[in-house]
Amino acid sequence: MTLLVNDARAFAREALAGFSAAHADLVRPVYGGVVRASSTPAGHAAVVLGGGSGHYPAFAGWVGPGLAHGAACGEVFASPSASQIASVARAAENGGGVLFGFGNYAGDVLHFGQAAERLRAEGIEARVLTVTDDIASHPDTAQRRGIAGDLTVFKILCAAAEQGLGLDEVERVGRKANAATRTLGIAFGGCTLPGAPRPLFTVAAGQMAFGLGIHGEPGLTEGELASADVVADRLLAGVLDDFGADPGGGSSGATERAAVLLNGLGATKYEELFVVYRRIAERLAAAGIEAVAPEVGEHVTSLDMAGLSLTLTFLDDELDALWRAPALAPAFRRGALTAPPPRTDDLTAPRAPEIVPGSEASQQAAAHIARALHTVRRTVAAHEEHLGALDAVAGDGDHGIGMRRGTDAAAEAADRALKAGAGAKTLLVRAGEAWSDGAGGTSGALWGAALTAAGATLGDAAPVTYEQLVRAVREAVDAVVRLGGARPGDKTLVDAALPFADRIADDGWAEAATAATRAADDTARIPARKGRARTHGDRSLGTPDPGAVSFALIVTALAPRPAPTKDVPDE
């Protein structure tokens, strides 16, 4: 149980503050997380890791020379927001672009993806890499969760960045390491969130759960608690079986050596881990597999969860050298590495880019967009109660209020940007950030990403033509699909957004809005397959998706009047 708590709502923030104070020689706090206290050579690619708090040393403990340049830290078991991630990335980046690394969880995929969209709109090259090592979570390797394999994958790709390799090469190495990594875990007991009176999930006394996720996600099987040797044998057999006959993916010599991590999840301590590793080392040697620089200890935890996991990353010469490379971070030190000179810049101020005035033509377009956002605000306010009622059928009923908060924030941010002379791109990016932060949740993040992607298409210099507007709509919808992962028929806003984007070029805005409205109405006939409502999918039959409905309401309100034209939508 998590016992030492002041205010549960402040636990993650206070823990990060204490961590930063304890390791001030290696990390500096910024809004959203921490960055290296030492300088990074100009032009080097920066690696920013992140995820929810509660998994220390992941992720802040891996920031330092030879490892990450920064870590974005969310609340306990919750993804950091896109604003937090972007803030850390701006503080870490030094001219070589940013690679985001995180485990494959829906919230992280969405928010890191949205942060990458923002950085690209600001002219910073940004890539994303998800770790997918948990063999118990899905048969398809691309769909798997990321757990303790985070350490081996991130250590390898960060070493590539430390050597000065470009962003393309760092990403390539990271994907290669991820493809060569597998993890299997066993849980003996659940964890308790700060301030909670009971565990978040449990394992029956005398039992062990194979493949149980670090947040309580369902695993493979449960069985009677076994001896350390039996646990070791089952973990190693499970990992090796998943690799199959060619663990290294065809790399020369890859089947002969592996980075090995035996990871404690929080309440299973070092002596127990060493007993288990004794057996694993014997079995690896018997199989002809060299354990390269093995790590035994707590690296990716889950508060006070009882359990352990085994990770293998099969190595070729390239990955071997990067895994062995020196590193100097609060929770991971290897070899001899002297920290570079300390940073001297001010990291206390927010790291949002300054508004550079757009051209006169773009400022005029921005004024139209700002008025359009106020139309959106009024439309959502008029339908807030209805949208909430739709969401309550198979969700928690907060779609209306979330949309209201998001559109309020977006309209106000647009006004501020307009007064500062922003062009179309900058105004949309600022409005998108405000919408995401104000609304929260998946819907806010997707609308924020859509506005950011649209803005990046329009720019701050050229006048906005109808053809550019059509491209901006397409980019906005593509961003929603890419980040949210929904497809037509999943009962989400995508069901209305795609028909709108498909029709707008040839049929005009008003006809496209009509198509979006029909498509939104048609979602009443399908069960939810994505989003929170998917767990109660059949219950949503007969009710249209609130996200699709709100999209249709917005584009209809923005339709030119009178009659369909190919003019820029009315504000």
C-alpha cells in the first residue's frame, strides 16, 4: 500500500519535485517533467521519453548523458498531456529534432502524437516510437503493450543519439531494438494508488497471474504460486517461444547473445530477483545464449505491485555496442561517462514559441478563423446538454461539457493570438492547444490535433484559398485518424469527418456538411468499437455517436449562407 502521501492529487507532482531536488546534478525540472541538467551539443537528436507516474525509475530516472534528454511525466498511471510533452521537448531539443519514446498505450499514443504534431507545426522535426514488448497482451507484435522492454529499447536508441547519429538513424536503431525485444511478467499481488483504501487490482492469495499488465490489464492465465526455479523456467520459456526459431530477425550472430533484464515490479525485492536470475543465467548458458550486461532490479515498477518480468533483447554487433555504451542517469549508470557542462539557460519560464506576426493576408484569414471559432463556441453551447445526454447512454456523459470547455478555451486563445498579430497557422495552433488542454480527454486531444494539422497546412504567409482550405480539412481529418486509430464503422467522430473531407472538394462545404450529418445519424445503427463506449458497445445501438454528432453540428454551423458555394466558410 502507498502509505506516505500528503494529498493524493499532488502525489505525482510532489514526487517529481523531490526527485529533481535529489538529483539536481543530473536533471532540471520543467513544466511537464524533467530535462538533462547538462548541455546537449547543437544539432544532436534529442530523445524524450514519458508516460504516467508510478513506474519509477521509468521514466524520469532515465534522463542524463548516454540516456534520454528529457522525460514527460503524467499523473499516476495517466499519460502526460500534449502540452506537458511539448514543453519538455522544447526544453530538450537543440536543433536536431526530437524522438518521442513511450509504451504502446492509447493515451500515450494520442498525447505524444499530438505533441509531435505541434512541434512539426513549429518547425521542429518530431518522430514517435512505441515499445511493444509485452507478449501477453496481444498476438500481433504491433498491438502489444510496452512494459519493461522500455529500458533496453530506450537505452539502445539513446546511445545512438549520444553518438551524434541523426534522427533517422536513431529512429531506425530504436525500431530495430524494439523488434528484437520480448517481455513476459508474473504478478503475485496488485498495487494501491496513493490515497486509495484498497488495491487497484488483486491476485488471489497463493496464486500467480501470468501476463497481468502493470495497470491490472488482463493477462494469460492464473495458477498456484510456484518455486523460484519454476517461475524462472516459465518466464524464459515463454519469452523464447515467442521469438520462435529466429530471435534476431536474421541479423548475423543475433541468436548468440541478448541483453537480459529481470525486473521487479515494486514489492518483489532484490534477493528474490537474484534467486530467480540464478536459474535464468543457468538456462541461458545451457541454451548457448550469452547474457550481455544483465540488469537485475527495479526498472519499470507499478507502485507497490508484487511481481517480476523477464525481458530479452537479442543483439547483433550494432545493438550490442549501444547496449553496453556508458550512461549516467539517476537510476541507470554504466561505465565511465563525464557529464557535459551544465546548462545555464532559464528553464523556469514556459517554453511556448513566441508569436511572429503573419502576413497581412494571413492575418485577415486568421480574423475569419477566429470568428468561425466563436461560431463553433456558440453552437456547442447551444447543444451542450444534448451532447451530454447522447454520451451518457454508453459513456460517462461528459462529452457536452468537455466540448464546451474546449471550444471556450479555443475561442479565447484565438482572440489573444489575433491581437498579437498571428497568421492563420499560428492562430489555429494556439487554439488547438487551448482546446486540448481545456477539454481534456480523447475528444479534446483529437480536436486539438485537428486544428494544429490544419494550421500547419495553411501557414502564416499566403492568403487562404478554398483549395488550401480543402487540403487543411483533409490534413485535420487525417490527423484524427492517425492519432485516434479509429476507422469508419467504429462509431466515432471519424464516421462523420471522413465523409465531410471526401465531399468538400467537389460538392462544396454545405453539401459536405449535409453528408456529415447523415453519417452521424447513421452511427445510431452500429455498436461502438472504439473509445470508452466500446466496453458497452451494444448499449449504444439506437443512439448516434456524440463525437460524430458534435462534428456534424460544427461543420453545419460553419457552412456558407446562402446555398452551397466554394467560398471560405462563413464565420
